Amino acid sequence: MAKEIRTIGVMTSGGDAPGMNAAIRAVARACAYYNVKCIGFYRGYQGMIEGDYTVMNARSVRNIISRGGTILKSARSVDFKTPEGRKKAADHLKKIGIDAMILIGGDGTFRGGQIFSEEYDIPVIGVPGTIDNDIAGTNYTIGYDTALNTVINAIDKIRDTASSHNRLFFVEVMGRDAGFIALNSGVGAGAEEILIPEEDLGLDRLLESLKRSKRSGKSSSIVVVSEGDKTGKNVYELADYVTENLPDYEVRVTVLGHMQRGGSPSCFDRTLASRLCVKAVELLLDGKKNVMVGIINNEITATSFDVGLREGHEINKELLRISDILST
């Protein structure tokens, strides 16, 4: 028989993502609706270890649905990776009467939560919040849509100046291990070439693609580069390589960096966060644990951590083919 859930803790962990505040709001208000106490922990697992928390209710999360970042702050906790750190966290949860936890973050957050739940038998539900969209068990993660639109808006502006000066721009976007942002924004912004971690297209192909663009009459070009692409060169080295081999190009580099994490979340991310977190609260009240909520074919689903962390979210290779066709 599942234990009665009277108090639910919530935290955000790892890299921040637009829509995390909408997720926190949904947890707090769903708890209020079901007459469950809600405790928010600051700075993720580190706040659990230090007992740094706040009591949340429906009014304490007013006017945050449109805000970027996370009011609970976020951090990566080295201490939580140790048995001693997890013991301190468990002691604090017991002291303040936490019956279950909702963890908003990425795969690292879920791995920590799975270990913690197994060690201390605390029900845990994961909510995928990361701009990288690299978690199995969901078509979309909270923050991904907003980050894509931020990148698209930036590339549109860069193309204006690239066209004005007949320049080639390398635009680096986030995605150390996953190329979802680069691939989708590259297609959406009409990039001439897209470099991602999942596919090593090679330097020769890049040069040939740029030569083909020149021959077709293009006076400016955009190459979108995921920060973890497999060419073996960082974006500045790529720019130098092209300059050496194609001296007719005037090359510039733009690194979008952490601006991709910020900003007011899109309607899609606000709605996604709301749907996922209401479901997370309801799953806990139904006695479920050690699962991640996600959205597949517009239906809210629950996937075990074992499956979600073992399987990879594969890139849509059809988009690579489409990109080749449209960059002609």
C-alpha cells in the first residue's frame, strides 16, 4: 500500500530553462488544489542538503508564469554525488516531513533522483526541463521551444548583416552532446550548413557546400554549429579553416551562449510545463514513483527512469536531408 502523500517537495536542478517557473507554479497550485503542502527547495540538491527551503502556496507563485529562469534557483551539487551528501538531504526531508519529491531538470537530475529514491525509499517524479531536448520518453522538454525561437530571432538578425556585407557567418548554438537546437533552428532559419554532434559531415563536405553556394550566386551564408559538433574543431578554428581554404569568403563568428537559456517562455513551454507538473502531482497522489512525465503525440505519459535514462532521444535525420535540399 502506497503511503499517504501530505507534503511534496519541488526543486529545479542543472541548467536553467525557460518555463521552469511555470512548472514550479503548476506544482504549487496543483498541491493547493489537492490540499497537499508544497515545499520548494532552493538551488536543487544543494538546497536539500543544506535545508534551504520555502513553504509555497497558490499565492506565492503568482505572476511567475511569464518569467524566465527559476525563482528556486538552480545549481549542480557535487556533495549530492556522495553518500554523505545524500544522507544529509534525506535527514532534512524527514525533519520537515517531505513525503515525495518532484525534480525539474535533465538527465543528471533524474539519475541523482533515482539513486536517492532507491536509497531512502522516497517517491520521486521527474519533469524534463532542459533547452537541449535530449531526454528519452518525451517529444519535447520544457525550455526547448523558447530556446529555438531565441536562436531563430538571433540568426534572422545576423542574416541581415551577413547579406549587407556579403559575409559568411558561423553561429554557434548550445548542444554539447545533442544537436536538436542546431538542426531545427538551422532548418528554420534557412542555414546553408548545419554541424551537429550526431553526424560527422566532415570538413570536405563543408567546403564543398560553401563552394556550391558561391557558384549558385549566394553572396552570404549562415552555418549553424552545435557546440559539440564532430569536426574536431571549435567554431573559431572552423572559421579559420574556411578562411584559409576559401579566401573569397569574409568570415565572422557569433557565439549565442547563455542568451539561449533566458527570456520569457513561449506559450508552448508554459502550457507544457503546466500539463507535465499537474500530472506529476497526480501521479504521486496515485502512488506512482521513479518515473518521468513526458509528452508523446500530445499525450502526457509516464516513463520509468530506467528506460528514460537508458535510451537516447534520437535526432530526426530527415531534417538533415531536408536541409540539404533547401540549401541548394
